[in-house]
Amino acid sequence: MFSVSLQGAFCPTTLYFCIDMWRIVLAIAFVSTLVAGCNRNADEEDKYTVDMLTFGTYYTNCDSACITMYEVTPSTVCRDDSATLADMTAWKYKFTNVRLLDVNRQAIAKPLLSQVPHELFANSTTVLGDPGPEGGMYLRIQTIPGIYLFKIDLRNSADQSQAVVAFKKQVLDVMTRIK
């Protein structure tokens, strides 16, 4: 009933058409592979892209100005003088925008967004060292996948890597310069 003719199936015109179609299919597969690879790298970069960095120091044995906090985003840098020690000890601190810093001070602080050591993205809530009566540094790192909270002893300790110590020094330097 049905008959299939192979006559003309291998004519030169059809062969060129098949080769051209295979070239198109291979080109689409290649481009798809490149796009998939780019998306994977974008996800990895998002993990380390800091959208907001809140940092500051707190001291438990002091009479006044016990806490100084700053919040940096790609567009602003603000200072909060309203924090309390109870906020620091209970991990409940919430930044309250008290004062927007001038453009020059913002330029000093904004580079910190790209200088956060990647090892700090491994834990969500961590205490490094023993930030006791001498005080400590508070860090809140916000990225697309998560929020990371740290209290870091101002003194160097064994659980602070060289990268963390260097970043801590950078943060303290920035705080001094934007005061």
C-alpha cells in the first residue's frame, strides 16, 4: 500500500541542505552551552555580591558613645547612633537611618562592599574570638542568597583568618576616616 522511494534522497541539493541544518543545530547547541555557563557564573557571583553591609563597633564597658554603626549600600552610606547594647548582645540590632553621610565619606566606605572575604559567606551567625567587655565589631552582610551576622573580637584571635583580620582592619580604618 505504501511505497517509499529513496530515489533523489541523496541528491546533492538535499545533502547540502542537511549539512546546513546540522551546522545550525550545532551553532544553537554551542550558544546554549555558553549561555548556560554564563548563568552558572552569574549565580556564583551573586553569592558574593554584597547588597548591603552594616558594620560598627560596640563596647560594653563605657559611659557614652558605646556603639557606632554604619550601613553601606551601592547608593548610600548612613550612620546610626541609636543602637543599644541590648541589641548587640541579643542579635536583634536593626539599623535606623539617623544620618546620611556626605559624598566624600560615602566614596571612602563603598569599596568595602567588594572587599568582604568569601569565607564569611560560609556561616550565617558567628562569633569570632571573644568580644567581651573590651567590645567587638558587628557585621551584617546581605547578599541575594542570604544574610550573614558576625560579632568579631577587636583583638586578633586564632579563629580569625588573615583575610578576616585584614578586612577587620579595613573596616576600622574606614570608620576612623568617615567619623
